[in-house]
Amino acid sequence: MEFSDLIDDIHVLVVEAADGPDNDARSLESTLESVAGDVPVETVSVTRVGTVADALECVETATTELGPAPGADLAPGDIDCILAAAELPDGTGVELLERLQPDRSTAPVILSPSEGSETLASAAIGAGVAEYVPRSQSVDELPAALERVIDRESTRRHARASRRRFRTIFDDPETYAWELTLDGTVARTNTAALEAIDADHAEVRGRPFQTTPWWRVQDRESIETAFERAASGEVVERELLSQYSGDGADDATDATKRVLEVTLRPVRDDSGAVVSIVAEGNDVTDRIELEKELRESEELHRVTLNHMTDTVLITDESGEFTYVCPNVHFIFGYTDDEIHEMGSIEELLGPDLFDREELAADGVLTNIECTATDKNGDEHALLVNVREVSIQDGTLLYSCRDITTRKRREEALTALHRTSRRLLLAETRDEIADIVVEDAVDVLDLEANAAYLFDTDESAIRPVAATKEMERAQGSLSEHRATADSIVGHAFVEGERRFFDDVRESELLSNGDTKLRRCAYVPLGENGVFVTGSTAEGGFDDVTREVIDLLATTAEAALDRIERESALYEQERELKDRNQRLTRLNRINELIREIDQAMVQAETRDEIEAAVCDRLTSADRFSFAWIGELDPDGTRLEARTHDGENRGYLDTVTGPVDGQTGEPASDTAQSGTVAVVSNVAEGIHEEPWRKQALSQEFQSAISVPLSYDEFSYGVLAVYADRSAAFDEVSRAVFEELGETIASAIAAVERKNALLTVSSTRLDLEVDDETFVFQQLASRANCEVAFDGGVRQHEDGSVVSVFASIDGAPVEDVAAAAEDLVSVDDVQVVSGGVGAGESSGPEAQGGGSILLELSMPFLALRLADHGVVLRRVRATPTGSRIVVDVPNNVDARAPTRMVTNSFESVELRSKQPVERTSAGDLRTELLEELTERQLEVVRMAYHGGFFESPREQTGEEIADSLDISPAAFYGHNRTVQRKLFSLLFDEIGLPATGTPGVE
């Protein structure tokens, strides 16, 4: 906007003494004349006064219409700008500012001293000056200042007028109004709509519009379609049957439900983009009924039309009136006789209202918008429906609805929506508080506003923003505890709005000297409390309450957004750190995969160890890696394999373990735990090995035990040329790697054990009351023997073993076994009463049972390492255990496993054993037999089927196995055939003689 565009509308009050000290250079009036340039100075209305008192009187007169000011004839609102000198006879320009400041309706003030001063400028700014322009500056400064001041004042007045219009429109009790978001949910609803369903905002806010209680289920699709069209930019009308009767009851029948004419209008921002939808519903039930009755009876039409709020007009084809509804004056201000005198509908609604051919094709045209002027000259926005009828001489029926209020409401809602968008674009909590407090002055027309925010660290509600009017009325705002002992605290803790006609009546008021009267305290969710009010007494109307709620809700949403964004930032930062750790972990996992693949392909322990060290030092991953093992005496650490640079380091760490205190490999070899050194340089003078490591450029190290199921296969030590190379994740991965390497070595040794013909037999005496076989022997006072037959179930949780009983009835042992927690199931195989034909002393004093034992079972743990549990003999006083250890397995490991499994263990004998062809026969036979075949023949053997005479028949054993006799004999013959095939075909057993088996 140019200065010349504004100059016709400028009314300036010049405050300057005729002979003041500031006139040395030139007066304000002459300066104003010179800056006008080519524009005639007469177009600028200037009123000049010489003192502060005259200026104040002039302003008061222009504001209150008390009469003309000194030297001028001013009407209210005539003063657009006050141009004041710095020095006046009865005061200063700054004092004038300070006295005008409490009245926010006063025109803006431009202070123009003859010479500039930083002190004066600071005082003027503090007093609320609009512009500060010394006359010593360029002559272009004053018109620019005037332009800025007038432009701002014009914008402010327009915004305030728009907000007042909105409050008026929104309070229309005759129209339902909803504000919808672009995803179709309800953002806001007016009082009329909520009263119709007897609900509050919380029950409908955030719900999809079509699913709210106003509408029937069968109308949802129609509402969705209408919303989609409105979201695309169209104005859409729908007539819908409401779910509720006119009195708000929710048990309305179809006969009592209300028909609403719903209009959905898109709300656009400054760029023209649709940002929300405003839906308006008008009760047109009466109009619908009227139209129905018009078709039935003209008289009924007339009676009904007289009671409608809409105006109905009927004309003939030429447009002359044949019927005018008696209520026509509500919209147009004319009587029905005056309308008839107009003669034609065009005189009332204007020409070319609709296309006659289109009406002829459709029969009815709805929602035609037009403007009409009433008798007083005021314009009205109308929504007109035109329908073809045949009523006496009339052929066209016009239904006119005044939507002026609705139009103004739409404008007000749009303006408030823009304010809400500004609030939601704020970036900090304090900025949001400032916007709420600032905008509340215009949005609510309440000047005393404050915002409190909750400090979670201190559990306090702190004031962060307030208007000067609030500070004048309340004094210095103080923080409150998050308790219900103050109005602010109570609103926050209870989450309840508090509205006071006079806040002094509240027993929670903490400041008895407050000048506030009507006041509202609205919680901002978990973020704080918004306070607004004024020094005037009186309550809050419904519109003000709703706008306060809307402003508070928007502020709460903005604060929640800031909280979410802050949390998201922290999450992103944490995610970045996690991604970095994950990258390192991925590199480690890639290394582990390479090592796993290499170990799968290795055939021997040496190949496994070499592959591990090679992969650890390849691609510059780590500087050096080696695997060591304690000697048989457990006193010296010896290297088995290594890879990487600086292998000379091994010469300093291998040897006696007690001489390398602190060296990770030595510590792990002695303790069996992981050792990590993050910085080798720390303590270099305390532990000699660190100096040697630094000389090889090692900065950090880790060592892990190679242990699997209590078997130790040595130590893996890895060194890096950087400090802190092994974090917690690396430590866990390397610890698992140590177990994996040990498991792979155990698997190789287990395979080699099957091929080894030489073993060492260990005879161990144990005493442990918790040992299942010893428990059975003690409880039944007998001997319980186990000869090595073990079957593991498919799920791996239970094993089956056969036990021989001597010295007690087998039923007593079975009963004792049933009481043991470690025994899942027990079955008498032979020797019990009723087993076969035997019922003599043998049945009463021994037999066999099948035990289902919970894992882990010692035999399977030993077998994982190639060690065979040969026999177990348990008595009430102790047990003897015999195991065969292949010579390629360190005998200390199985001994340690047995020792750790029992309370008391003593090695009674140790002797070498050479595996013969019988051992090979056993291996090959087990490979030939299935699990089911082996189970059947083992049950038959322990059940006395092969005794003579037989203790049990084949049918009895088949019944105990829950199989048919034919299946039992089939499995039995198959096993015998495979056994004899191995005896005579595979190993060439001679026709006579006995093989060398145990």
C-alpha cells in the first residue's frame, strides 16, 4: 500500500506546542506538510493541540462522543494516528504515551522529537510507542511510519470485527454447526447440535462425522460421499433423517425423527487449499412435511406455510405472485400485501435466478444462492429452492431461507481456524504460551490472560506468559504446586474447567487483593492451565465459553505436538546411536557367520582353531588372535594356534599362568571367565605384560573360555590396535563364540571318539542322596542297576532308561519311583506279580522297570563329548559309575562333570580299554535299527521274553507297548535278522567260537 493510497483516510492528531523547544528545526505540522509531497495537504485531516491535557481530552471526546475536542470537530473513531512532539508545556510525549496506554482502543502514537536520543527511544518503546521518528532523519521516514501505523491499525480493526461476527454467527440456536477435519472427524460442535443429542464436546470430538449420534447407520455412506465432494472443493447439500427427536430423546421413531438439511462447505486457506470442512444442519422437517402436504391439499399448504420460518412464494409462469406466505416480513421486512404490489418475483429476488429449461427437466432446483435487499435496505443472503407445482393459478413455488447468519458464522469460523493454524505452527512451549495469551485478547475480547505450564522435573505449575492487564490486575504471578489447594492447581489436577462470575467467591483464591472479577481457568491437558478474564463483573456466555474451550484445546494439541516432537528427537538420537551399534554388531555377525561356515567345513580340531584365528585377523578386523590351552597339570598356558601380525607376543604370555597377572588369556585360563582390557596403556607400570602388548601396538584385548557343558577346550584371545574395541555387545558375542567353538570341537571329538579303538575306563564311586538310582535303592532297600540303554524322546525333554532291580519287589521300587519329581513315568517291565506265568520268589525279589526321567541325564551329557556311560550300580549306601573315555578326550573333563553332578565322588580305578569288533558291531547295529525297533526289542529283553521259560509272552509285551502282537513279532524278527546279518555277513563270524565282546 502506498502512502498516497492511505492519505484520503488519514486523520492525524498533532500534539505540539506552538513555540515549543522541539520547533527549532521545524514543526511537526510543517514536517507533515513537506512529507506529503505532491499529494495536496488538504486531504490530510489534521487536528492540532498544544498540551498533554488537550490531547487526552481530544482522545476521550473522540472515543466517548462527548463533543468536539479543542480546536477540532471530531467524531468517534476519527483519530487514526497521534503525532506527538517529545517536549510539551505540561509534560512529555512519553508521559502522554503512558497515560494513553491503559486504553487499548486509543489510536497509535508516533513520537517525533527534533533530535534522536537512545534514552528517549528506549523510554518511548517501553511506553508502547507505535513508531519513533526523529525529525533530523530523512524526510522519507515519516510517511513510511504513517503508512505502517495506519496499515497495522486497519488490520487490527478488521480482525476484531471478524471475530465479533464469528461469535454472533456461532451462537445461532436455530442451526447445528460442525467443524470437521480433512480426515472426516469432528473437531468442534456448536451448542445447538449438542443439545439435540444431550451430549457434550468430549463425546463427539474426534469421531468420524458419519458415525456420530445424529445420523442413522443407513445414511453413513451418503454422508461419506458428501464429505469427499466437499473435501475436493464443492459445496454439498444433503437432507438427512436425524437419529434423535426434536426434544433430544434417543428413542425417537421414524415418525418423530427430524430431517436436517446439511450443507458441507470447504474452508480454504490463503493459498486456496481446502484445510477443513464446515457442516451446517438446519431442521427442515417442517418444510418437508409442508411440501408433502402441499401435494395433498392447497388449504393444508397454506396453513403449514404460515407456521414456517422460511418464506414461501408462489408465482405463475410470468413471475407474478399468486401466493405470499404471511411470514414474509421475517426476511424481507415487507407485508404480504406489499410483496403483491411489487408484481414480479424478479423485483424481489432479481432476474435470471434459474434456468427454466433446467427446472422443466428436473422438476425442482435446490440450494440456489442469491442476495436480496429488505425494506430497510439491508442485504440478505438467501438459499432458494424452486419447484414446479400446480396450486390454483400458481406454477412455481419458491422456498427462501435467510442464511445471512450462517454465512457470517462461516467467515468467523474460518478466521478462528487461521488463528488456530498459527498456534499449531509454533515451535516451542513458551512460544505457544505467548501466542495463546496474545491472541486471546482479540479472539475472546478479554485482556487479562495468562498461561501456566507444568514443569515435570519440579512438579510445579509455572507462569510463562501473561498480558500486562493480567499483571496489573493480579500482580506478579507465582507458581503453584501440582495440588488442588489453588484454583490453578485444582484445574490442572482435576482436569476441570472453572468459570467464575466473580473469582473472589472461590475459597481457593490465593490472592485476595486481585482486581480480577470474571475469570476462567481451563486445563491444557497434562501441559498446564490457561487463565483468562477481566476486571469487569458478569458471567461468560455460551459462545465465549466455547471459544475459550476451542482455543485451549488447540493450545493443548500444539503443546502435545511439541512434546511428541521432542520425544521423537530423542528417539531419533537414540536410534542413531543404536544404528551405529547395530552396524558394529552386523560386522561382528558377519565375522561370526564366516567363522561358523569355516567350522562346519573343518574336519579336525586343528582346522577349527586355525579357521577361527584366520577369520578374526582377516580384512584388518583385529591385529592378532590365538588359542591356548593349559597343560595336563594346569600350571602352564601353551599356544595351540595363532594368526595375525606380531606373533612374537606369544613368547611373553605363554608359560606359567601364575606369572602373568592381569594378562587376559592367563586370567581366563585360570578363572574360566571372560576378560576384557579396554585400554592396555592403563597400569603399564603395574603389569609387565602391558608394556609388551604396547610394543606390539595392541591397544585393547579380550579373552574368552572355550567351554561347553563343563568341558574346557582352552582360551581364545584377540587383540586390537585401537582402544575400547570390545564393548558390551562385542563381549557377549565373543562369549557366545567361545561356546560355539567349544561345541564344534566337542562335535569333532565326538565323531573321532566313534572311530577311536582305545579308551580309558573310569570306575567312580559316588554318594549323593539326590541321585535318582540311589534314591530308589535307599527307599526300597535294594540294588538298582543301569546298563547303558538310553532312549531320548522326540521333544528332547525326557529320556527312557531300563533299570534292573535286585533285592526288593519291583512293584515297591516302581511305587517309590512314582513319588520322585525327577521321574515323569514308571512302568514295570518284568518281575511283577501277574507278569507272565511267574509268581514265585523271583517275581517278589527283582525284575526290570522302565523309567521316564526328566532332562538333563548324565549319560546324554557325557555322550555329547564321546564319553560312554557303561554301568550304574546303586545301593542304599552309595553308587558305582563306570564310564569309557576315548583317548583323544581329556579324562579330567568327564571326571569334573561327574564331580559337579554329585556331592561325593571318588575315582576307584582307571584302566585302558581296547575297542574290538564287538564295539564296531554295536555301532553298526545301532545305525541299522530304528528307534521303534530298538525300543521293542529292549522291552522284550528286559521283560524276560528271551528267558526260558519266558517271563512274559509276546502278546503281553505288545500290550504294554500298545502295539499289536503281529507288530511286536515283526519288529523282533527284523532286529534278529539285522543282528545275524552283521554277525555272519559283515564281520565273517566263524561257525563256532565266541567273539571277543564284553
